[in-house]
Amino acid sequence: MKHFGLSPTKAVLAALTCTLALGTPASFAADTVKIGFTGPLSGSLSLLGQGVRDGLETYVKYINDQGGVNGHKLELIAEDDGYEPMRTLAAVKKLAEQNNVVAMVTPVGTPNVAAMISYAQERKLPILAPYAFSHTLTTPTKSHVFTTLPEVRVQANVLGKYLVDELKHKKIATIYQNDDFGQDAVAGLEARLQQSNVPLTKLPFDRGTTNFSGVVAQAKQSGAEDVVFLGIPRDAALIMKEAKKMGWAPQFSGHSALGDPQTFALAGKNLVEGAIAVAVMEPLDSQKPEVAEFLAHQKQYMSRTTPTTYSMHGYNAGRVFAEALKNIEGEVTSDKIVEQLNKINNLNTGLMGPITFTPEQHAGSQSVAFMEAKDGKWVIVTDWVKAD
């Protein structure tokens, strides 16, 4: 390493200082860019929170190994919120006011992100690529909130079109998580089915439910050909098992969470076989080189963790943040990050559909594909389709 204008002794000290800075995040140099993360790192949804964090941390370690972005190293500071919105807000305030992060990158949970928006808007703290799917995050457009995952209302709307137009289904039931997320999804699904005069049987369940016998029995009694599931993979697995107990084998379909590999582990590949899921990210066994690169990086930098679609999203979020950061000259500020995010146009990370932001539109991706469960794997069976 060359140190221009330094004596040999000072050069050695500088090199030692640099080594220590790289080895200990707390001692990073002043030009380090701090980013914050919140999510359920403990509790029943820890698999989700840890997965997203692991992917983001993978990208941070990888890009720092490459020398950083435009001369800046990244430092990730993660806070556990247990999926409790009030803890989320407290964590964001700590990250902003004590840790001086310049952005929140891929915080987890629709209600959790909703809890931080007012504070982030007032403080002008960007929220980028949350693992959340509600249209309320970007409708109306909020100056400091940028999403990359197609909203669940969009996913459900496009899924409804696919079930009716491609699979020719005429009777559909949905078993959905009864909260803002699930209600948002059902609104998109129902709006699309109404266009084709296809009735929808709506069967809600409370988050944390473990007994699905009642809603599954009602879905069966409705004569539904297809059960659209809107919730987390654990609940999808319980519903599939309950249907099997009743000797009922409808077509199962659902939004992107259904298409996580853990659905096979939780339900068994035979029960999942033939299910249809919306793809918002490439599947883990995709042959695309960008997916192979992601998997290799997580194995290299986070060897004790397991790649999931959650971690792929976290990794992708880091990639999008770096895209904005690379064009910032001088001191990195939240205002400059927002300015550069608004200029991202048709960014193709290879891990999902293209991403575009404008000052008027902060829902960055409107493209999905469809996957089918085949022999224990999710296989994309359509091209990427942009929502109407």
C-alpha cells in the first residue's frame, strides 16, 4: 500500500490504522457510510428477519472487500424489533440519533415500516427496499420511502388474472392473514376477479393461528378449485396439511412468500407439488449468473447462514443502495441519497424485475413472474410480467 507524502514510520502507522479500521466496524474511518436495519431477529418471525439481515450483511462485506463504493466503506447497524412496531420506532430513533445512519435499508414488516414513516419523513431519513408489500407505503408517494418489492395488492391482482385467464378457474377461495397486509392483498385479488365475474370466498385468520381446520373446511365446502394463500410459509404448510387430512386436493396458489424454499421443508414436497406462487425474486436454483454470484458471496462471507429468498432480497437491497451511492460526490448525506435514488432507471440487478424510481413514483418494481412447485423446487414458468 502506498502512502503519498508520509514518512516510512508514519506510513506504517497509517497502514496499521487502516487495518484496524477495516477489522473493527466501530473504528471505521470518517468517510464510512452507516446504514440501519430493523427486523425480527428474535421470536417467531426471526427466520425472516435474520434472513434479510444476513443477505444485506453479505453484500456489505462483499462490497467492502472490493474497496467500498466510490471510496466509501459501508457499516451496517442492525436492531432487533421482535416484529413489534413500537420497538421498531424506538430502534429507528436510536439508529438515526445515536448511530447517525444515513438511511434505513430493507427494514422488515409492513406494520413496522408504517410505524417509522412519519419519523423518517420528518427527519428526512430514506427508507429503501423494505421487506414489506403494502401499497400504503408508497401511495401517495412519500419523499423518503422507496420500495423494490411489487406490492402485495399488485401481486394478488396479477395472480387473479393468471388463475382466470391461464388456468381457467371459476371458483376461488382465499385464506388470508387478517391484518393490513392480508386485507390489502385480498383487495387486489377481488378487484381482478370481479372484472371476470368470478366469485371469491374470503376466509380470514388471525396472525399466530395454529388451527386451520375451520377455514379449510369452509374453503372445501365452497367448492373452490383454487385456494389462494396470503400469509407466511408456516401457515401455508399447516393449511396444506389440514386439506390432506380432509382428503381435499385443490390447486394451491399464493403471493411471493409461498414461493420460499422453506415451504417444502415445512409441508413436504409432495403436498406443495403443483402449487403456483408469484415470483418477485429469482428462485435460488435459477441458472442466472447473478443468482450464482449471490449464493457464492453468502457462502463466502456468511458461511454459517443459509441462503433464502429473504437473504436474496437483503442482498439485492444492498445492491440498489450502492447504485445510488456510487454517483454521490463529497460527503454522503440523506438528501444526496434521495436525489440519486430518484434517478435510478431500469436497474437490472439480475435478481428480480427492473427497478425504476422517479420523484413521482417510488414503487420501484411492478414486474412479477409465476413459479410452479416441481419435485421440491420452485421453477419459473412464465416471463416477467408487468402489472397493468
